[in-house]
Amino acid sequence: MTTPRRLLVIAYFFPPLGGVGVQRTLKFVRHLGASGWRSVVVTPGRPAYPIRDPGLLDEIPGDTEVVRTTCPEPAGLAGSLAGRFAPADRTDGTPPRSPLRRGRRGRSRAALRTAGRWWTRLVRILLFPDDQALWWPFAVRAGLRAHRAQPVDAIYSSSPPVTGHLIGRSLKGLTGRPWIADFRDPWVGNAFAGPISWPRRRLQAWLERQIVERADRVIVVSPSIQRALQIRYPGQAAKILCIPNGYDRADLNGIEPTPREPGRFAIVYAGSIYGDRELTLFLDGLELLLTRRPELRTRLRVEFVGRVNVANQQIAARYAGTDRLGGIVSWTGFLPRREAVARMRSADALLQLIADDPGKDAVVGAKTVEYLAFDLPILAVVPRGDARAVLEELDWGVVADPEPEAIATGLERIVETPRPARRADPEGRYDRAAQARRLAEVLAAAVAEAVGGHSAQANR
């Protein structure tokens, strides 16, 4: 019987955290066992990221060792300061005293809270490459202890946060084991990132080069990201590989569709909305369709399941009146994965939104391929690029340019077109198990290369 190889996994996003950032690493860990790899996962014990989905803990294989470490973060400190200086709840049911009546003590607390907020902002500016920078020493120590207790064969790190790759790089140097750096999103030139200062951009470029040159393999999620890195680092091109995101049909097992309103065509968007233009473009297109075909007001329903940032909440509020999209568009907020899957199973079609801003042609979006598991029609409002290429390759769904006229036409098509009588991905090109097998091949090649290199040095 072959002894399983051990993989040291560095992942900030891991259960009980929830959201799309968890799925890729969790599914790799879950399916790598079939290829002879067992994982030991180093992850924060109390991460500041607010989304929790404890049900995902059940998906971690029983033979997986999970090491939870300290991870100081500004967001966690901010919460502690807010709790420390917030007024205590009254036990008699009356509201807290007004700050105007608290006198000197109230003013002192307010000043301390303000100082805490400014201090937290300062820390965010100073930390590099991200808010999780202080996780580095704790995770390195935990990973080194795990290796000394039972040696690992390879190291895998996932970003964001990029601090995960700094941890992986350090552990490679300390253990001599090959290291695979997986970029779930691009870092330099990320189309969804806000503006950053010139010095920080230079630091990002320098550190990205260090990661790419030092890692034994670099994995990305889309061909465009792969090409961009290969162009920036031509000397490293051969080791920059693409393993796209995928779906796991097992996620649907035992989950019944959410009861739905009869006679309605339900479109579900499952996931966070990150961009600044996506939502406005879609809602404008929806309004345009309803202006042309007002009878669809009683037939069409669109549900957004997931986090919506403040800017998009304000956009949604502008369309919420009964004279606009009130009663047609609903906002459910974040749901645990099982509940979100139940909402998607009850849908007639699933929705993806990516605007045509610079750089977004390289964005596929995890939901684009996760939707394939449901074999439901997909309305993909996406620019020409990688997301569109996935659906065109599979000849699946309705693709619309990200502008209101095309969105209105796409919505009309998705409502009127009968549901396909075949599977979205009949060959399983994007199945999570297949992606894990591909990662296992990459790991094996990296290990063999490292062993060969050590043998060559020993024979000199």
C-alpha cells in the first residue's frame, strides 16, 4: 500500500469562513485524497473576515490536520476597540444615555473611539502586502512545527491574501520542499482593486516578481492571467500554469430547492457584487426590458443572494420604488452555502455580471463555473474575454455585452428560451475532482524535480 504524500496548505480562507474564496482550496483538499495526497492546513484561528459558514466544516476530510494560528488584523482590532469603548447595554430595557448627557466620561470614550479608528487606518497603511501581514510569523512557526512532526512533501499557498505566499516562500526556504503558489485572483493589475499609491504599486510589482521567481510552480485561474504573468516574467513562463475554478456536483446532494412562487420566472445571482458598474448596467437593462414588455412585471423575478457593498446598496435603493423595480428584484444577503444552493436549485436561470472595465476581460468569476453544476441556463453579462470563452466553449447559456440594450435582449432570450435537455459540461472539464487531479500532477512534477535537483547536487 502506497503511503500518502503530505501537502502543507497555507490558506487564510478556510472553514468555518464562508464565501467563494473558501471553495477552491477546500475542494482541492477534499479531492486530493483520491490522488494520494493528505493535507495539513495552516489557517487563522480567529480571522477578522466577517462571513462565517460553519456547515462547511463537514466538508473537510477526516484525515486532514487543521492547524489554527494567531492572526492579528486591523479589522479585528477595530472590533475590539469598538466593543471596549461602546456604551454598555442597559439591563432595565431603557436605551443607553445620550452622549450629550454623559459629560466628561462620554467625551473621553468618544475621543478614544476616534483615536482607535485613526490608529487602525494608520496600521492598514503601514501593513504590506495586506491586512494579514502580521499572520506571517505565526503561520511560519505552525507550518515548520507540522513539518518537523511529520515531514511534508510539498507546500501550497493560496492568495488573496498575498501574505499566504510570503508564508509559503519562507517555509520553502526552511524545509527545502517545493512550493506551489496559487493566485485565485490577480494581484498586480487587479481590475477590482481600488487605486493605490505609486510606492505601493512598485512594492507590489517587486514582491510579485519575488513570488513568481521563487515558487516552483505558479497556478492561476484563467488563461488571460496566465498569459499576463508569462509576458511579465518570460524566464518563468514554463512554470506558470492555469487550473481554472470548477464545480462540485456533490454540493447539490440532499439539498431540495427552495419553495418558489408559482408562475414566476426566477433568476438568481449568487455571490458578492464587487464592481461599481455591474449592478447599474443590469438594472438599467432590466428596466428597459420591462418598458418594452410590461407584462413581464408579473412574471419575472430576480433575486440577489450574497453580500452587497455600501455603494451597491445605495444603487439598489434607487431602483427599489414600485414605479421602478420594487417587487421584481429582491436582496437576500449572505446565506450559508447549503441555503444558497437551495435558492439556485429553485431558479429558472442563473446570473453572472462582469462589466467591461479595463482588465475585466481576464475575470471568469468562480460563480461562472460553479453555476455549471446546476445545468440551468446562465445569463452571462460579461465582456469579451475568459468568462465568455468558457460558456462559448461549452455552447451554454445566453451571453450579453455589458450595456443596457444587450442586457434587455439577453433577459428576453433567457425568459423565452426552453431549458436545455442536456448537461452544461457533459465531459466534466470543470469538475472539481478533475481540477484536483491536475493539481496532483503539478505537485508530483514539482516534487520529482526537487528530488532530481537534490540528487544532482549530491553527485557533484
